[in-house]
Amino acid sequence: MLRPSLLLLGVAVMITACASLEDYRLPDGRLDGERLYAKRCGSCHEPFAREDYGANEWIGHVEHYGPRAGLNAEARAAVLLWLCEPRQAR
Ligand code: HEC
């Protein structure tokens, strides 16, 4: 039958997607928000520049698009920290 095998495939894909977040682990144990953002948030479109949005807007965008990019809560937090890291005003 087709259905059980499709279900298994789906589960396998989900597990693979989750496990690969570990590839973004830094030596100190945190997730690398900069690399996650470039790779995951840049998979459907060019990643927007950090300067394009303020912290309040990034919170909304990361909550909205994070699940589509396969980011769990920890990964979304790491990406947000990087996006909203204090930087010099232009
Ligand atoms: C599965 C594909 C996909 C992924 C992954 C993705 N985006 Fe997008 N993004 C889109 C599409 C499509 C649009 C155009 C607006 C829409 O249709 O929602 C968009 C638009 C945007 C915009 C423009 C503002 C808006 O909402 O229209 C921002 C900012 C953005 N994405 C941020 C992100 C961030 C941050 C991530 C990672 C957490 C991300 N995207 C990952 C598909 C994606």
C-alpha cells in the first residue's frame, strides 16, 4: 500500500530536518543564528538585510517564516538574536 510508506517517508524527512539543526551548533553549544539565517531563511528567497527591518518587525517575520524554514523555538531565538544584535545606526 502507498499510504504507510508515504507516512514513513514524511516522518523520515521530519527527523532529518530536525537533526540537521545540529549542524549549526557552535563549539559553545549555542546555535549559529547568522548561518541559520543565511541558509534557512535564504532557501526560498535571498535573505533580507538585517537593516531592512527593526527588532519588532523581525520578531513577527521570524515567527511567521521560522516554521516554514524548519526552525524550532531554539533556532528561531538564535536567528532573532543575530538579526537584532545591537549594531551601529547607519
Ligand atoms: C518556504 C519558503 C520560505 C522560507 C523558508 C522563508 N521565506 Fe520569507 N518569504 C517567503 C515568501 C513566499 C515571501 C513573500 C510573501 C509571502 O508570500 O508570504 C517571503 C517574504 C519574506 C519577507 C518580506 C516581508 C513579508 O512578509 O512579505 C521577509 C522579511 C521574510 N520573508 C523573512 C524570512 C525569514 C526571517 C525567514 C527564516 C526564518 C524566511 N523568510 C524563510 C518564503 C519563505
